[in-house]
Amino acid sequence: MPKLIETDDWVSALRTFIRDQLGNKNWQIRKGERDKVRLVVRFDDGTRKTWYLPYLWQRTNAKQIQHFIEAVSYLHLAKRVPIEEAVERTKAQAPKAALPKNRVNPQVILDAWKKYGDFKINQAGDISQSTWDKGYSKTFRKLKEVVYSQDAISLLKNIGKFNEAGSRTREENVQRVASFLRWAISKESGYLLDAEVWNPPPKFNLQDFKGKKSRQLQEKTQKPTTPIDDVDLFELIESLNLSPEEKKHRMEDRAKEWSFAIKLMATYGLRPIEVQYLQVRRNGKETVWCTYAKKSGGGIGQARRVFPLHPTWEKNWNLIQKIKNKAPLPRMKAGAGEAFKNYMRFNPVWKKLKEKGCSGYSFRHAWAMRAHLEYGLHPREAAPMMGHSLESHQQYSRFFNEELLEDSFERAIERRENMNTKKEDLENK
């Protein structure tokens, strides 16, 4: 199958203008040597001629290129000037390419980025301050190093070079900078940057800047987080019951805090960060709710009720009462996931689980498996319980190997047979 070549939007727009508005279907612009623009004209007798235009193949020169070809077309087709002469006359009168270095003071871009942060956090409410500090600040450090780029295209290319092609970090940096530029050239920002220079490609056309994953990176990123089974879970919790010697060194409090956090994640299928956002509500009976509002480009999540699987864990571990009493939880200044990883890195049981592919999300993934395999919940039911979309929930299908699918099939058949038996009993009464 031939390789699909994506064309930049400004090139497509120019070619459409030449073909449809000028009516020059046999005229074509191409990228030539040393990045110069080539005008290729095919004549009725099948011959072709090529001329180099006095502009580089860059988005910033799109208007000049258009005006140049429009002038040549007018001279040649309307005034009947031979095309060779029309090109030369246009060259002589054409303004030089607008390619001065540093068209915008780099400080203007850096200041615009700070204003963008204020907009995202305080006005739009798209992200939290912590998300900006942890993620966007890293992008900003890279932006400062490439802020002397000449235009949006070169800026995105340079941002991408910091990280491996196809990596999540590279993708995030490119997306953040592209989103920033779209805002900075918009009315919403007060037109902080010149759209002619800093207009980035549309969201769907950023792949060239993100790069393609290497085979090694594909294998690494496709390896799923392994759900933790009940046996390993209890072994891990038991490992946090410290010895008398360990208690002497004031390690007991932290161990109790992490034991509590793990029980919460396992019982309610929580993200690590969500253990800090639980409350008990009463509406006929006491129920547990997660108030964590996840902020992302897709919006802000809502508070949701969380359900215990297994319910006996909630009871035996006295979780509702502990939540009501605000039992101590681990300090998570470095981020919940990172804090968990740092604390557990020396735990011998966790070391073995890591070798199996477990992470801080293994408790949540195990809840999803439990919901489907043991309790028969449909994905449409489990997804809102876990606080994500049905589409996101489909990721858990990768944990279902042939053996698990066979078990699921047998349970489905058994449920169906039980339903038929009940139906027959009712009909015979």
C-alpha cells in the first residue's frame, strides 16, 4: 500500500486557490532545492517548465506566494504576455520575502505563555494549578530554550526534538504549545501574537511533530498494568504490619496510612489521588462519595458515588467510619502516584508485584475485573462508577485472556439457563 503523505494546510489552500480561483489546473507549486518554492507549468503539448520563486517554502510566505502566482497568471492569461516574461517581470517587482529574524521579541512569547496559564486555570477552569505546575511548567522550560524559533512550524519542530519520537511526553509538549499558539493568536487573548507567523496546524495535523513510535517504545508503552489479585493484595497489606523493631523507628504511622490508602483504592476502585477526596453521605443509608473533580482538556469531572467490591472489605476494614473520622492518609506532595511509588520501592512484596507489571493503578484495574467477572456488571454500569467514559473503560478488555473469557462465557450460559428455569416455573404455576 503506498504511503499516505499529509500536506500542510497552507499548501493545500494555495493549490486550491491556483486550481479553482485562478483556473490554472496545469499549474503546481512544489518544494524545491534549498527549500525554495517551485512553480511547475504543464503545457497542452505535454511539455513542462519550472521556475523558482523568490520565496522559501514556509507558511509565513503563503500570502507572497499567492500574490506572485496571481500576478503571473494575470499577465500571461489576461494580458497575453509570454509566461517566461510574465515570471521575470513579476520577480522584478515582487517584494522580498518577509523573513526577518526574531519577528517577535522572545519575551513577548514567554509573557503570553504566563497569561495563557492564568486563562486556563482561573478563567476557563480547564486545568488545576497543580496540573499546570507539574506538567505545563516542564513544557515551559523547553519553550524557553527554543523561543527564538522563526514561526509556529519551526517552534513545534524544535519542541518535539527534546523527547523521543512518539513518546507521551513529546506528544504532550507539542499539544500544549500548539494549543497555546491557537489561544495567543485569537481574539480571546487579545491577539497577543501575529496569526500570520504563529498560526499552528490544526489538531488533527500534528503527527509530524509528535513523531512515530519506535518498535522498542511501542512494546514498552503497550505493556499493560497488571491487576492485583486478592491473594497478593492481602499479602501486601500484611507486609505493612510492622515488626517491633520497625515500630521503634517511628515507621508505624506511615505504614498505617498507606495500608488505609491501599484498602480504599482496592475496595472502591480509586485512582491513587482520589483517596484524599472521599466523604460519607447519608440518604437513607451511609454511602461513600468521591469529590475529586478531574480537570483535563475534555472538561471537569463530577463527584460520584463509589461502590465497594467486595462489600465485606468495606465492613471488615471499617472504611466508612474511618472516612468519617478523617483517619490519616499519606502525605502526597509529590503527587499521589509518585508518592506511592516512592514509599513502596523498598517493600519486598511490592518488588515482586512490580515484576508482574503492577503499579499504583493495579488496585483500580482489579476492581474493574472484579466488577465484570465476579459481579456481572456491564461496562455501561461500571464505567460511571469508576468515573470515566465508556470509551475509556474499554481499555480493561486487554486483561481478558482466553481462560477468563471462557469463564465469562460459562457464567453467561449459567445465568441464561437459570432465567429460563425461573420462567418455566412461573409458566407452570
